[in-house]
Amino acid sequence: MMTKSNLEDLAIFGGKPAFNEPLHVGRPNIGDRASLLQRINDMLDRRWLTNNGPYVQELEQRISSLLGVKHCIATCNGTVALELAIRAAGLCGEVIVPSFTFIATAHALQWQEITPVFCDVDPRTHTINPWRVEEMITPRTSGIIGVHVWGQPCDVEALTEIARKHNLKLMFDASHAFGCSYKGQMIGNFGEAEVFSFHATKFFNTFEGGAIVTNNDELAAKIRLMKNFGFAGYDNVVYIGTNGKMSEVSAAMGLTSLESLDDFISINYANYKQYQHQLAGIPGVSLFTYAETERCNFQYVVLEIDESLTKISRDLLLRVLHAENILARRYFYPGCHKMEPYKSYFPHSGLLLPETEKLVQILLILPTGATINRTDINGICNIIRLVISQVDRIKRKLSYD
Ligand code: T4K
């Protein structure tokens, strides 16, 4: 890593990138390799590769007990888990969701011809704003899906109350929130069901994978059937279903990752604190803060760039960072409502989403996880500080080039 103190050294002006290798957001966490390989070997010896094998069953049990939830149904990914939970809970018509989320939350509805009705978020938490939810309810509304963005829990209490009052089903896309808690209780215990993604980029991963967790026996039984084509024993299909099964190799990765969960959290936490320390005092740059009284996985390092103070847009800063091999991301730009098919279906929905539209312009997600160290973080923050302290010169120089 090269420390830079002059503008001329910046890679956008032809200098060498600060990092030889790209620093990615979403680098996978990998637990103990020897344990993983041992598990894979055992799996090969057993010749049981998928279809509710022993690893999948063990993983489901371990997750249930970790979260204190009655049922865990492992799936092939988070998107299919969402589709299954939505279908099994009987959602139909319209469902209220934030637009500020990964596109899969909306697609899981639209795929089943249920209309996602986009609701604005609370700019302090980046999660769905319960006050706005109530305004979006129509006679066609069947449910609400909150998203615990960055692992930051939604206002579960307020949403539960709204759902109860209007007789709506409440669910959570908890893709980011494995290992997080809300008011001392693990995420996974709220609403009809909560859905996790165990994608490679997530804090806890099974390569590809996901899970639905619920305390509702009937719903769990239905989802179990649906994720296996509706089979209730040999040659007996009792329900329409799909192939949502998790494979054994994925579950082996999951079991191995579970053993290192505390290490993953400590690394992310140390990185988060280091960013907090290094970014302090840079005008217009604020780090999204997590409530340290709750359990949290600290998987996302999220910056808010206030251009009125930094004098540089988030996008120009992103360009500078990318040139330095710091591959920051703009999650969830431009918002689901600005992507197809929603953009064509609801061309004016942005009018009701002022906070979302602001947020997607100002957020920058920085690399974290086990593959970056203190020195890397200091280097990233050093570049941000340099750029913001000399922004006028940068702009002048760029306009000449
Ligand atoms: N709901 C929410 C709120 C979600 O965030 C997601 C997934 C879902 C639902 C759906 O769950 P899944 O069906 O995916 O289980 C990535 C992930 O693909 C996606 O799973 C995730 N959200 C989303 C937030 O991030 P992209 O389009 O950013 O992926 P990509 O290929 O650009 O990779 C992201 C970064 O990770 C890059 O910097 C490269 C790095 N990476 C990625 C992979 C796969 C690695 O370093 N190694 C890897 O193996 O969507």
C-alpha cells in the first residue's frame, strides 16, 4: 500500500494506484479451511450431496438454537427463500416494501405477480419508515416486508403494531442481519417469518444459500414442502413447489463458518472502529453508526457524503477511489423504483420517496472483512482526507484534463 500526500500522486492524475490488488466490498469470510475440507471429504465418502442431507439438518438445528427460533429452513439462496416465504404466507395483491434495498426484495414479489409498493425510509436508520407505511396501505395491501438494511433492525415494534391494526402479514428481509439483535432478541424472531441470505458476500456465507426462520409451525411445514417441489414423501406431491434446497457442500461451509462467527464479528468490529477513528473530523463525511448495545455483525461500512460540506460528490469520490483500486460500492443505487420493470410500471413513484432518492446519491460502502487490515484502512481514509482537503484543486485539474 502506498501512502499519498500529494494530489499529483493520485491515480486519476496518472499516479500508481495506492493498492496493487483491488480492495473489494463483500470479500467472503472463510472459516477454518481444514474443517471445511474435512467436512467435504466426509460428504463425498457418504455420497449424500443434497436433498435434506445430514449437514443441512445440522445447520438448520444450529441456526435455530443460535437465534432461539423454532424453525429454520435452509434454502439455495436468499431470493428463493423470499419467494417461498411470500408464497407460503399467502401474500397477494400489493405488498409494501422499501425501495432502498437490493433488487431481490422487490423481484421476489413481482416474480409472483404481487405488486411491490415502494415506501420511503427513515434517513437515520436507512430502514422502512413506519409512518410512511400507513399512508401506502390500500384495500389490496396484504403485507409489509421490512428490510434490516446493513444489519440495522427496522422499527420492528411500530411495524408490528401497524400490521396488527390493519390485519396485514409482516415479514422481514433479514439478508444483512444474521447475528444481529433487536431489543436484545435475535433477528429471526419477528413477524411471520424472517429471511436470511447466506450469499458469499454476506457476513455468514454458504457460498450461495439462505434460510427462512419462523416460530409459526404451520408456515414452516408449508415452506418445507414448497422448497422440495411439494413432495410429502415418495411419489406424493401435495402442494405446488419449487427447488429451493440447499446442497450439502453449502451446508458444510455454513457449519464451518458458524464456528468462526465470533472471529468474523471481532474483525469487522475492529475495522469499523478503525474507520471511525480515521474518518473523524473530515468535514461532510459521516460513518453510519451501529447501536453498540445490540448484537451486530458490522458487515457494512457505510459512509454518508454531504456534498454541501465535502464540495465533492459521492460519485466523483467513488471515481477517485476506484482509480486507487479501492472498489467502494453505491448500494442501493439508484433504488428499486428506478430499475426495470418498476421504473416503467410506476414512473412517478420517486415523488413519494424523497429520503430514498437522497440516500442513493450520498452513500458509499467501503471494504471491510478479514482481507483488509489497519494499514489498508488508514490508507483508504488518508486518500479520502486528501481528496476532500484539496477538492478545488482536484476539480480544476480534472476540468483541464
Ligand atoms: N435481500 C437483500 C437485502 C440482499 O442484500 C440480497 C442480496 C438479497 C435479498 C438476495 O439474496 P441472494 O439471493 O443473493 O442470496 C451482491 C450479492 O450478489 C447479493 O447477494 C447481495 N444481496 C448484494 C447486496 O450484493 P452485487 O451485484 O453487488 O454482486 P457483485 O458480484 O458485484 O459482488 C459484490 C462484491 O463482492 C464485489 O466487490 C466482489 C465481491 N465478491 C463477490 C463474490 C461473489 C468477492 O470478493 N468474492 C465473491 O465470491 O450483489
